[in-house]
Amino acid sequence: MNRLYLWLAAGGAALGGLVLAGNELRKRLLHSNSAKKHGISNEPVEPDDVARFNSLLAWAGPTLSWVASLDSRAYVSSGFRNEAVNTLVGGSSSSRHRRGLGMDISIGVGHNPGAYQALANEMRQSPLGGEAGRMLRTVIAEHDHLHFDWNDPLGKLESVPRETRWLKETQPKKYASL
């Protein structure tokens, strides 16, 4: 597997340009504090979910690097959630996270909707390229992260045209800790 160039934040200090093997990114996209606490696996099991997760794995590195080019504190805060974990954290049954097509990126500023909206507005000026950008469906500035989701590479889930894939206003949501 190709090595992916990522940016992570640790303890408030940016570690720009850190190189992680694909397996490290995979671990980050599957990590769930709630699953660990309850002894639940968060691995994709259904064949379609596995295929979609593999696409997410390919798109996550370039997306994280893109966000980190605008704010070096960027890190993956949530990725795939299998059905059991999605239910445990109160996620929507139609969540793109549930299908291996959703990822959240945080910048370590806590509850700060203005910071995420400003970052999302900057991102509009320099769109994500490559397959990750072509398949990108939505970027949502939430209260404590940016949510990304992609169109289904298998063509089985609803897709939206590229022109309608950007920001929408959101109200803070209460989620269990991922």
C-alpha cells in the first residue's frame, strides 16, 4: 500500500508532514472510544461496506492533507462506523459513516463553529483535486469538526452532483464520544 502523507495534531503541537503507513490511517478511520469501551469491533463486515471503506481509505489521506494545508492542526476524529457502533453513538441509520463514506476532521479548537466555517470557506477557494475531490459529495462545517462524505463508488447509494456538494448550516448536535 502506498504511504500517505498526513498531518496530525498531538497535544496541541502540530506535527506537520508526518508520514504514516496506510495501516495507521486505517486504524484512525476505524477508531471508536465507544466501541473500545463496550468491547465492540468496528470493522466493516458487509462486502459493500468493505469496498466503500477501501475507497474511503484512499480518499482520506489526500483530504486530510488538503485540510492540513490550510490548518496544520487537522486530524481525523471519526471515520467508519459499523451498524453496532453507529447505534451505540446515536448515529443516523443513513449516515455516510455507517456505509464507509464519511469522515470527520477536527482542528483541536473544541466547540467553535466560526473556526470550522472559516476553514470551510477557505476550502471553497482551493477545491480538493483527484478522485477524492471528484467523488466528494458534501462538506459540512459542524460545531466541532468538518464532516466530509463521498458519493458511492459502487453506485448503490444516492449520489448528488458536484455542484450541490458544499456547506449547509447546522445546529450543534449531541453525539456520544467516538
